[in-house]
Amino acid sequence: MPCRRGLPEFRQPGKFGPSSMKGRRVFSLGWFGFVGLLACSPTIQAATVVTHPFVGVKYYHRTETSPRPLVMHILEIDLTAPGISVAVTPDNGAKPGETTRQRTSDFVAQLGAQIGINGTFYTTAGSGPGPGGVTEYYANLTYFHYASGNPVSTWSGTGDPDERGINITSNNVATFIRPFAINQADYLVRPTATVLYNAISSYDGILITNAITATDANLHPRTAMGLNANRTRLYLLVVDGRQTGYSEGMTTIEVAQLLQSDYGVTDAINLDGGGSTTLVMADPVVRVVNRPSDGVERLQGCNFGVFATVPARPSFIANSQQYFADGRFQGALSGTAGAKYEIHVSPDLQNWSLLSVLQMTNSSAQFVDTNATGGLRFYKARPLP
């Protein structure tokens, strides 16, 4: 199938109200059309739409036609970006089991998070009356789990050599962890210096020290989580399955290969899949992004959430503009620290071209137009889509 290199532009409503500056420059403030960007490679990608919904978050919506129809969602989270933090399902206190089961969308809405995926495997632990008399359901998690520095569930103690987890501290230090002793059901981990805070685990470490250890050759919906080599990027993968002609699922071997070859992941775990596989985003309305194979969301034994900042609408900073005799024009833009913004330029408000992409180190950044000679020039800005 030939690669598609672009999508029709979609224009969002917005006001552009031009204003003049000394009769020489006009700034056009406001949003403008979002364009889906498609990337292709000759061997794997059929179509990938890349967007930046939050500061420090890159979202790949990826579709494949070979070796079978697939719809995948990959989130690349910069753990060093301002505003990024994570959360997992806490223990449920004196109630039965270890956690209270919850739909991923309810988990995201309750926390006020921006992203959520389903977590690890679990067994049911009965039900009981919840708030307002509504029945709630409980779970025992099968693998190691820590929430906000509190132990929730131990390692399985089954002797599985590939049992692994990901721990993220309160200041976003990520560690790929394993049991201290694989035959012990306890809370001891390696590396032993790990500060346990928010941890989620699985029997199925599918990538360990950049070696593919996955073995499941069955096709199912999948949820996976991984880290890059220097632990500054967290990757969340959700792939739909069991839906003929739409998305037919992947093996864990394929998931590991994809994360390793296309996204630079060196260590990853396979989480609960099948009908549990769920991705939720609040952008701004909480919504299920993927298509769960059951047709509806499941009550999960645990969930994993990400907090992130929504980029603010940019504005040009008054009195920041300078025009130089050599034809250069300089201005400044205010926005959200850590976010990226596009500056576009036009000679006539009809034909626009990308001038630059600004990285906000604090809450402002300068841009320069080196070809600002002759006639009016119009500028407008938006968060990197």
C-alpha cells in the first residue's frame, strides 16, 4: 500500500483580528487549521498521525494493513517535561481484596488526569456496598504494585524469571524493577536502591535490557508499557484486537519488536490485554480513545494515569518586536513552559508557511524572520499539533 504523505487541512474557527505596528508589520493572533502529519516507512508503517496533545506528550495514532489490519495508539511521555507526573490505583483499605475495581475513564475523571490505561492482571475478590449504596467490586492484583509510596500487592513468588515492573518516583525517576528473589512473594526489589513510589508490574517482561523475551504468539488486544535506555521517556502502547477487518491484535513478540525498533524502548512489560485493553484521554473531555473488544469498558483491577499540562493559547508579547536594516524581524511569544509552538508567516493572509517551531524554556521565546523585506508580513501562532 503506498504511503500517504498528508491530510487535507482542517480549519478550526478562530478570530484573527489583525493589528498594525508602525505601518510595517501585522500580527494575526489566534488558532488556525490543524493538519494531520503522516509518516511512512517501507517496512512497517502504513499511516501514522502524530500529535502533541499535552506538554511533554507525543501521541502516535498508527494504522497498519500488513500483516493484518491493526489500529495502535502509542504515547511517548517525556518524564523530564514540566507538569508530568503519574498515578496508579491505590489500595482500598479495609475492604475485601487489595483494590476497588474501576473503569479507566472513571479513574481518569476522578483523579483529574489527562491520560489513563488499564493496568496489570488481577483476580476478582467479591463485591460490597459503595458510596451512595452503589455496589462496588474488588480485586486482588496478581503482581507487584505500589501506590504513592504505599505497598498494595507483592511479587507473585512463582519463580517466573521474566517478572518485571516499572517504578516511577514522585520526581519522575523511572526504574525497571524485578523481584529480589523470584520465589518470594514479598516487596523486595532489585535494584535494591530503588525508591518505591508508583509501581506496576507483570509476569511478562517482554523486553529486558534490550533483549526480546516475549513468547506469546497469540493475537489479542494488547496493553504494554516501556522505558528508553536513559529512563527519560515512558511509552504506553494500546493495540485493539479481536475485530476482524478493523484491528485483529498482536502477539507480545510483535509488540516487543515494535517498541524496540520504532521507538527505542529497551525495557517493557506486557500488561492485562484482551477485553481489558483501554486507553483514555481527557482532551479536554474524558473519552475512551481506543475500541475495547468487549464493546464497553471493563472494571479494571488497577489503572495507570498520567498528569500533563494542556498548552495555553499563545500570544505575541507587546513591545517585543524589532526590525533590523538587514531585513530581519524579531518578536517574542508567550505560552506554556515546556510547550512547543509553531510560528507561521504570510504576505497576504492567504498563503501561509511555517517560519519556526519555538520551545518554551520558561513561558516565552523569541522568533526571527530573516526574510522580512518589502511589504507587510503577517504572523500567527499555535501549539505544535
